[in-house]
Amino acid sequence: MSRAADRLELVVDPVRRTGRTLLAAGVEQSYVDVEDPLHLHFEYVRRIASAAQVAAPAGVPLDVLHLGGGALTLPRWLAATRPGSRQLVVERDRTVVDLVARELPPLPPEVRVEVADARDAVTDAPSDGYDLVIADIYRAAQMPRHVRTVEFAAEVARTLRPGGLYLVNVTDLPPLVGTRVQVATLRAVFGDVCVLGDRRMLRGRRYGNLVLAATHRPGGLPVGRLAVAALRDPVPGGLLHADALDTFIAGAQPYTDAD
């Protein structure tokens, strides 16, 4: 199942035989259970899913924009938990799209996949078009600079409806400089921002993933419910918000296109 040209492959999980891991140059990118779309293997994906659950009452369909597709774990999960949700997935790598389409179960018709650059797709997206935007955009283990600026965040904000939610996966290592800058960047655009993750990550003690959540209105995030969901995860997590988030970013400045 490998693609030698770009070193992409889908491998069977030796522990969970219905599990498939998407690898890029040997690095884990996505995980899908081909028989159970509700199974979320990676911690950060579960955190995104738990945050997405509070975007609307249970089962209510959402209009969702996914920036970064991978093996389409979250689109499959949302289709199962919120049937009828209209979802657009933007993935820049055609080889990923082709491999996933060939080797994994087909997607519901409400899920469309488009090969494009994330920033171009957001710029072209309609205003107030989405309830939820999920960004998981990495190239060679780095978030490309053009999708981590104030200008990009402002374009995302434009696409969100009032009360809409923006969720961002951030991969970082101590002392979490990139995450602090990204939080400051989102705060320059959105009225309310928080960080979710493993407590060891939040204390800057290990490499891993954090999830940033943002919405238009100050005080608009359901912080209590997000904190409870973080605690209930198999890897219990925490949440930084308000004053605790001020302390966390420690004077970090927003990142702009001009930087």
C-alpha cells in the first residue's frame, strides 16, 4: 500500500486489526478504524472531537471546513455523530487524497474533498459559511507560515458564522514558543481563545500536540464543558483560558504576513 515516490503508506495496526495508520516518511499522520468511525486513536483528535461536540446540540448537522485532510478521520467521525453535516475537506497533497480514496472506506456523499492550498481555499470561501473550521495543516512536521498569521486567522474568522468555532492542532516542543505565538495570533482576531491538552504539554514538559479553540464573541467558549471533556479523556487533560492564558503566552506577539 506504499507510494514510493512520496513515501506515503497505510499500515495495519498490529494490535487493532481494523485500524489503519497513515504514515508519511515513516511519521504517523492519521489513524482510521475501517469498521468503526467513532474510534479516535490519537489524543489530539479526541480533543478536537470533544470541542466539536459543544459546537451545537448533539446530533445537529453542521457545516464544516477541514483544512488538512490526512486519512479523513474527523470527517468520518462527524458524519457518524452528526448525520447530514455538509463537510468540505481541503488537502493540498493529491497523493494523500488518491491513496486514502483507494484504500479506505468511501465517504458519505455529504463529504467533499478538494485538492487545494488551505489559504487559497479559505480566501475563496464564503463569509458566514461554516459552523466549524478545523485546521490540521502540516508540511514536513511544520505548520506552513502562511497559515499561522493574523491575516489567515482573519480570513478564517470571516468564514465562521456567529457562534462558530475554530479549532487548530498545534504540534510543539518545550518551551512551546510556537504555541504561544499562535495563541497571541488568534487572540488578535477572535474574542475568546483557549488551549486544550495533556497537562504535561501545557506545562511545557514534553513534545506533542495541543488544540487551540477560538470563537468570535468574548466569553463565547463553553469553557466549563471543554474542561470537563478534557478531564474525561483517556489521557486526562487541562485547559488554559483568560488569566491563565495570559500567563502562558508570556508576552508573545502575534505573527503576521510581514514577519
